Amino acid sequence: MKDSSRKQGAASPCAECKILRRRCAADRVFAPYFPADDPHKFASVHKVFGASNVNKMLQ
């Protein structure tokens, strides 16, 4: 059974948004570095450095 509230063809959230359960926007800083198909990579970096510190490094 399909959920009719989701848009057809909507892009999946980036790994950051999946792990932190946030709504994903196209202009996220993490999106180019942590694609949706590899959330384990973001989880590892988040565990060691924290999302806030990584965000500061990437900006």
C-alpha cells in the first residue's frame, strides 16, 4: 500500500537527515559529502566528531 502523502519521485534524504531525523533540503552542507545511499559513513563521522563540528569544518 502506497503512502499518498509522499510526492512521487521525491529524492531521498541525505545521510545526515536520515540519521538525525531531519527534513532534508537541497542546500544542505552535508548532502554532497554524505549521500543517502551510505548513511553508515555519516554515522561514523558523527560519532567521532559530532555533526556540529563537522558542519563547521565543511563551511
